Amino acid sequence: MTSSTVIPVFFTVDEHYAPFLSTAIASLIDHCSAQHRYDINIIYHNLSCYSRRKLERLADGHPNIKIISTAMKRTIEGISDRKETRLKADHFTPTIYYRIFLPEMFPQYDRAIYLDSDVIVLADIAKLFATDLGDNPVAACLDMSTFGNPILARYFKDAIGVSTKQYFNSGVLLMDLKRLREEEFCEHFLYLLNFYDFDTVAPDQDYLNAMLKGRVKYLDMKWNTMPTAEASEQQPYIVHYNLFFKPWHYDNTKYGEYYWQYAEKSAFLRAVRREKRNFSRKGRKTDDERMQQMLNRCEEILASEQTFKSVFENGREKRS
């Protein structure tokens, strides 16, 4: 990788998540090297012009960093009128499946990093970008937030068709976009979505795990460290406040000190503090209810006849 290499990083956001994305971008920029160029792509849906401008100004004073805002509607125009998509237009939800469409939506990039907005970056993202993928189209970390839960373990094994030690989290991805385009990954996904309409708990993440089984470069957990009881990274590269482990909701969240360090440098500090003040016992109860609903949904899917595992392992469909 040379100094002329452009490192594309993608986020997707709406108005509600703009304050948290601002913190993520502030941390990313703080660790960017002057030796590289960075394209930080914000793909937005229902984001105000005011918030968009505040996010873009985070790059001020950094000549090697560009923040590029693109409306999600424009990025999907090239694929939203395909026959496969029209089969179930009512079910076509690019906001959920966005990262799957990156190869098609951005043909100018051969490789890219995707990050969820609830992260803090504590190392130069160029190190992740330079990872040798070998023959794998993506690199990711195991989903540590699910470890120790027997219902989720059974869901991964018997519904998705992967073990807990294979199931990866899609909140931090290094993607070989060129290879995914050549393999027509997007077209295969659209076919699966429209023909089978699998029930899922984590829609895009479940599809990615099922379709890419055996073709994932597993990264050091430092690149997607989650504040779960099992987390033990002393110097994480990326902290991912996955599921309900949000420092802007809960006191004493593991690795929360990193979040507030960069919230101070973000463009939305007052909004983040307001979110923290307004999160109540009702919010905590809602989080508990959502977790239980997710586990109940796992049980329902496990009892169904059609799952990723049954389709792929019975020879009814090929993996990507």
C-alpha cells in the first residue's frame, strides 16, 4: 500500500444516529496517518442538511481526508429496478442490507471497510485495510456478544449452518469489492431474498454468514472488541458497542471511557449528553424486552422447516 492509496470507509446513518456517528468519525480521524488518503463515505437516509454539514466539517484541517455524503436513494438506483428486486419490492429494504450492496453501488473501489456507527476507532484504519485476505472475499471478527448464550448457539448451528466459533459480526468488515462483483454476490443475495425469504434475527448478518461460510478471514478480536463479560482486550483497535451495550445509555459500560473521550471532540456532544439524560428505566426495560424477543424469534425460526442450513446443506442452493 502506497501513500497514493485511497482507503474507503463506509458508514450508513439516519438523523437519530448522527450524534453517535460523529463520535465514531472523530475517533477515526484522530488515528489517521498523514501518509495515507481516506475517503469517509456517509450514506444517509432521512438525515437533515444541518446534521450532514456538521458531520462533513469534521474533516476540516485534514487535507488527506474527505467526508463524502451520499443519499441512500441515489446509491441504489442502479440496482433497485432489476427483475430480482421487483419480485418482492415491498420486502426490499436497502437500509438493512446496505453493506451487501456496496460492491455494486461503488464500482470505483476495489476494496473497502464498512463500520457500524456505534464504534470507536483507536488505531489507524489503514492497518485493517492492508490485511491479506488470501482467497477470502471478506475479513471480520467473531461475534463475541453472542458467546455463552445456548439459544443463539443453537440458532447459529441449526438455522444459519455455522458454529458459534464461525459466526462473525458484520459491524466491522473488510470487503474485497472487486471479487464480490466478479462473483455476482449481490445478484445471488437478491435471488435468495426473493425466492426463499428466510426468516432471520440479524438480517444482513445472517445472510452474510450463511453465504460466506468457509470463506472468511477471521481478524484479531482487537478489530471488533465488544463490551461483553467475555471481552478482555487491553488495547482494542476498534470498540463496538453492539446490541444494548451503549455508553450513551448506561453508566460503567466497559470501554465507555473511550467513547466519552471522543464524544468531547464530536460535533454533537450536547445531543449525546441529552440522550444519556433521557434514557430512563423504561428504556432499560425495553432493552431487556427486545433481547427476550430476539431469543423467542430464534426459537420460532429453529422450529420452521426452511432455514439457511436446510436449503444449503440439502443441495437446494449453492453458497457464494
